[in-house]
Amino acid sequence: MIKKLSLISLFTLLPASYYYAQTTVFAYLKDAEGKPVEQASVDLKGAGNDAKADKIGYFQFTDLMPGHYQIMVTKPNFETKIFEFDVTSDEKRKDLGVITLYSALNGADQGLAIIEDSGESDSGGAQQTATVGLLQSSQDVFNRMASFDLGPYWFRPRGIDSRTGENMINGVSMAAADNGDVDFSTWGGLNEITRYPEIAANHAPSEYAFGGTTGVFYKNTKASEYRKGSQLTYSLTNRNYRNRLSYRFSSGMNKNGWAFTGMIARRWAQEGIQDGTAYDAYSGYLGIEKKFSDSHTMTLNAIGSKYARSSSSPSTQEVYDFRGVHYNSYWGWQNGDKRNERVKRGFQPMIQLQDFWKINKNSQLWTSVSYQFGKEYSSRLDWYRANNPSPTYYRNLPSYWLNYTNPSPEQAANIGITRDWWTNDDQSHTQINWDNLYNANRNVEYNALLGGRRAAYYLVDDVKDDKVWNVSTHYTYNFTDTSRFILNLSYQNYRSEQYREVNDLLGADFALNMDPFASNTTAGSVWGKFNTRESDTDVAKREGDKIGYSYIFRRQEFKINPAFKFSTGKFDVFISGLFGYTTNSREGLFQHYLYESSYGKGADQNFWNAGVKGQVTYKINGRNFLVYNGAYFSQSPFLNDIYFNTRVSGVTTPGIKNVVVDANDLSYVISTPIVKLRLTGYLVNTQNETSVQRYFAQGVKLTNLTESGDQAPVQDGAFITQVLAGANKRNMGIELGAQVKVTPTLTASGLLSLGQYTYTNNPTVYFASDAVGTFRELDGNGNIVSRSYTNMGEATLKNYRQGGTPQEAYTLGLRYSSPKYWWVGATWNYFGHSFLDPSPVTRTARFYTNPNTPGVPYDQVNDEELARVLTPTKLPSAFFFNVNAGKSWIIGKYYVLVSASVNNILNNRNYITGGFEQTRNVNYIDYANDYDSGNMVFAPKYWYNQGRSYFVNLQFRF
């Protein structure tokens, strides 16, 4: 009886065992010449399995259940390759064909995850299932070249603002809630840990987040997935830093189910490629992973970087003509050392706990909890009723004195004096004179009431004290072998206390927490106080005290992102949705003397988001594809856009709305062992963008209504907050990236990017002045209303080109990869049609309207004259040559790599990477006089490419 039951049980269970666990997956690894690649490591991600290729390059995995899999193939001297495939229930054996591994190209570990099929078969198997990830999960040839060949020259694909992207580590978005920027300093220097992200380019849908229009970059730092062993790297460069030293150790998964990975790195420079810029950063990572079972693992990650780096200044062309493109106005000599006033330093580590649970054969759940905290400090010089200490202050330049029509003898002498300073590089005048600042503070009269000498000049820090909680889940369910449901949920709680504090009093005893522009700042009055809740003696601030402003930002954000992927016939379809909600608030901790709304917590500002993305891939055959990506979604404004004068006011931007994006592109893709190509046409429409700028303006000619209704002038010359609200933009163009293997060892590549990035409407400009707390104006019904801003009217920006990136770019490259494990490559890059963003306020009617005759333009003004003086600032085109080379060796168990690259080998220093139009003179008369002078005082300010740069890398693995 027992034997009979045993036989029945055996025959009953055999079909289930066969159904679920009898698929063998195999492939052959070959190099570019078709020779077998032996001893390559093949890791089956998420399963804890690995294999080694034998002498003929063969490897296999047995007993795989139906599902979606990913393998990572690694071997020294070869590019890492990541490959996706599906196992179906009716397959006993699955042949992945030949997987080609290419020699390492531009130095090891460039940080890319290239997920692509080998292209060996025209149909079936891996080719069909890999096409869903053809663009969304990989850096294709265009994106790879745009990143590494054009990226160093500030090329921005499609001209899209990076704030619309999503950069994620372990399921957590790294974008700051106040401005949308990603601060890569948080994990800077940890290249070996943060490389190989999964990428959904541009507005393509992603499995991990809804994203925006500049892609989703997703990276998991699982301790067990790093190469077992140690890696020591030293880099020498002349860029922001000079030296980099790093060490990484990975234990691999031990028999008790534990894996550990740790890394430390330092980058430093006494002076970078820019004059007076120092750099010092220490970075660290620790990952601990525990495997509880084949279906359940948990990781603990700690990552952070403590850094201090100096900044470089933009300058007018006049200054560059005198001192060259490495000139930096932010530093000066002190006790024989270069001291920079603009230093950013901080430490904002992250602690993350992530759980990976394979619920059953069809579903899995990843859950992340993350906490980031710490402070960032940004220093700068400040002064109280003293002259601007900047060497490039306009009165310190010859152009200012040359513009006097009938100069006095003293003014005429200043022409020669200032020219001599700059021609002869008199660094007591062409750089910050720290000795003069200390002397000025010593000469201030002693104040008995406040107990010391007030600082005329002092150094302050703008501080961000962040505390950010994130919780997210990533759930997948495979309905069938060709269909998958995905659900991403996320919650973020952001709290940031932002304030200014005294860094260094430069020999003085205190700094006044009062407005130097206020008309009455005598003790005993609240007038002029940045915080009227302080007593008269509390306005004296010592080092470490808060000064100027202090407030708290809070933001909570919820996102739901369901998605569905499926294949049918020759089509692969990916649909992703978004439902989101944000609640935002500002709590002021200072009561500003001009702004009632500055103190206390204001009303919550709430925004709902929704959107949809879709990707459709049509497989013409196994090597040719048509891919369509479409997106329509809204995005909540960031905190700095909601509260436009946030340091001193709780007032919100008038008519603030969600940004709305409508994006479409269509690509033709070729993927073969010989040719890889993508040709894309795209159109991206963006509506309701808000941008905020803060600067000192002179000549604004603002007016205010008195209580009796009469016009009265406002103080001429003050710090201004300018808001451009409701801007619509259109970014359209074509992209072409191609790579051809001319021979097994010689590869040619090329890139073309032609775009037209324009404004499509005339947005509204608002001004808030630090000298005016409340503007009295007439509303549409003729009633006097009071606001904390004034409406400057529409800015005529329609059809103006957007700034910030070249709108035309070309690249041609050749690379030779020797079978002896050395390579050499070169690229030629060209950039054109680059512009500065137009200054909005100079394009308003207020600019050319005579304030003495309201509504009437100046006599000289007509359309032709305005077009002449407001011609868009077009930047010169430029081309560059880059070269790279390297060699690697295997010596027993050790691996050694030496690589080097030189960008801009011809040392072209005429390329402007960015800048802005100055708006000190924002009325036609003053602006036109300056424009026509031939010595424009308030000319645009630029940043230049810094010339030839190099990067040498030595890597040792053991």
C-alpha cells in the first residue's frame, strides 16, 4: 500500500516539477572577431545563481521557472553586458544564441548599463522579449555619445531642463523639493557604486517611476551584485579636482547569506582648472545584504559625501579680454594663500533600508525606506553701507569711465588707472583685496550700545538644513509570459530650514541684522530690521548667528504609478500612468520690517498631478524597429516657484499652476552586430513654466501710488525678485546616432542633433523689490489695491530662442580596439545655434514707456529700434577634438587598467558654455545709451569652456 501511494505521488508530482523547473537556458559568448570568450562570469540577477563560460564560451542555467530574467556578463578587458530574456512554460531548452562581448573602450566602467540583444536571430526568443527594453532600459548610441562626447561641453539633449527628469537610488527620488535639482555631491566620487543605472531615455516610460521629459535613471546598490574582491583606483585630472583615490571591497554572498560591500573615496585639488578654486571631498558607502531565502533578501545602505568646493564667476567679455577664460573674480590673496569667497560645503548622508520579496513565481515586491539629513553651506561676501568689494563691480572697470561724454579730470584719470589694473593684472584690484576688507572693519567707529565694531564687510553662509523621509514600493505581477503589471507607490516628506548665518566677521565684532538700503535704521526703531521681533541689542550678530532671513519649507508628495507591458504579434506596448498630490507650505521665522507675510506659517498650497505615457515598438524584423513614445502629464511647481520671494515673504506667485507637458517622438532603430542606429523626430510642448531670478537692478524707475492716488517714485536701485510666470515653450528637432563596425576591431560612430527650442507665448513678468514692501496699484476697475509685487506686463518673448544649450550638434568618431586589450579613439564635435535666454523685463512695455507720459513710448522707440537693441544674444559656434586610449593586463589573479582621455586637444578657448543678459538698466534710454557706447558696462556675462582637459585613470583589481 505504501509503495502504491509512493508511486502515485511520484507520477502526480512529476508533471508539476517538469512544468515549473525543467527549462535550461544557454548561450555562447564570443568576442568581436568571433572567438570564444572563456571564464566570463554570468550572474543571473535576483536568483543568487552564477555561471562561468567554458573554453568554447558556453554557459547554461538549468531548472528555471517561467518568468522574466536578467543576466549580467562580466570579464576583465571587456564591456559589462546586461541581457534580458523571458522563459515560457512550454520551453524545455532556450537558446539565447551568440552574445558578443566587445573590448573595453574609453576606460573601464563608464557607468552605463547597455541592455540589448545580440541581434543574431531575426525572430523568437531573446530578440522578441528584449525589444521592450530596447530604448527604455539602455543607453543607445545617440545617448551614449551625447553623454560622454558632448556632455563636457554643456550639451543638453532636446534642450530640456533637467528638473523634469527622475534620478533614483534604491527606489528613492533624489530631486530636491525646493528647486527640482539633483545634488550629485551627495554621492560624488562613488563611481564604482553608482554606475550601471537602468535608464529610460527622454520621456519614455520606465518600470520604476513615471518620470518626466529627461528620463528616469534608476540604480539599486545591492551589496551582492558587485564584483567580488577589491578594486583600487587612482585618477589624475585637471578639471574641478586634480586627484581621485578610491578603494572598494565586496565579499560576495557567503554561505550564511550575508554580503558586504564598502567603498571610500577622496577627490582633492589645491586649485582646479579655474583660478582660485579648491576642492576637497571624502565619500563613503556601506552596503549590507542579508539573504533569508531564495525569495527574500534585505539590504541596508549608507551613502554620503563630505565636500568643500570653491566656485568660479561669470564675467563680461571686457574682463575676459583682459585676463583670459580662467579668470575668477571670487578669490583674493590672504597671508600668501588664495581665499575664495564662494565655497560650497556640506554633508547630507542617506540611510536606506530595502526589502526584496519574490512573493511567488509571478509576482515580486520591493519596498524602500530612506532618510536623508544634514546641512549644506554656501558662502559669500556681504556688506553694510560699504562699496561693493567685487573686482568686477562696474565702477572698477575701464568701460564705466569711458562712457562719460565730458569727463572731469578725475574721471578721465580713472580710465587710465583702471586700465592699468587690468592690463598689468594688479591683483590688489583685479582680485578681492582681503586686507582692505579687514582694514575697513578696523576703521568702523566703536559702538558702546552693541559692544564693539560693526562689520562693514563680512562673510555669510546660506544654509540648507534638510530632513527628508521617503517610502516607496515597486510591485510587479506577470499575468502571462508576455504581459506584466507594474505598480509604483511613493511618499516623500521634505522639511528644510533655510537661513543665512554669519561665517566670518573679518576682524569686526558683530554684523547688523538690518537692511542697509532702508531709509531709517537707527536703534530704537523696527524700521530696517530683518527681524522686528528682536530687541535693539539683538540685531548685533556674532559668528554662527542667523542673519538676514530664516524660514522652513515643508512639502509632502504622494505618487501612484501603475503600468502595463505586453507583447502581441509584432508589437510591444508599454503604458504608464500617474496620479499625484503635493501639499506645500512656508513658515517664516523672521518678521521682516516690510513684509507682514514673512512671519509664521502660511496656508498650504496644494496641487494634483495626473499623466499618461506610452511606448509602442513595432518589430519590422529581428533587427529593424519603429518605436513611438508619447507623454501627456502635469507636474507640480517646486517650492521656490510657489513662493517667489521666499527669503522675506510668504506671498505666492500670482496664478501659479502645474506645468503641463505634451511630448511625442518617433524612432527608427537598427540593431545588428555591424550597425546600430537610431533616427528620431521629436516634439515637446511645455506650458505654464515659472522661473524666478534675483538680482540688483538700477534704472527700474518703479512707481507707487500714495494714499491720495498720486504717483510717487520708488527708490532707484535695489535688489529685485523677477518672476516670469506662465511661459510656454516648444522643443522640436531630429536626432541621429549611428555606430558601424567597419572591421571587427575598427568602429565608426556619428551623431547629429538639430533642434529648434523657442518660446511660444508672451508670459507675464512680476517684480518684487526689497525696497518696497507693498505696491499700491490700480486694478482693472480703477480701485487701489495693495500687493507685495508689481505687474510689469507681458514680455514679448514669442519666437525667441531658448538659452542654455546648443541647438545644433554633430559628432564623428573612430575607435580601434585591439585583440591585445588596448584601444585608441578620437571624436570631432561641433556646436552651433546657441543663445542666451532673453531678459524678460527688457521685453516688456514698461521698458520702452516714458514714465513721464504714462502709456506713451519714448520718442526714439519704434519696432525697428527695439529689434536693434534687443537682438537675441547668439553665441559663437565651435568645434573640438577629443582623444582617448588605454591598455589592460591580467597578471595571474590581478587585473590592471590604464586609460587616458584628453578633451579639446586643440585647446579651443572661444566656446561659451552659458551666461545671462544683465538687467541693471531696464529702461530704454539707459539701456540704449549703454548698448551704443561701444563700451557696454552691463554687457552679458558668460562662462567659457576652460580649454584642454585631461583624465588619466589607473585601476587595480585583486
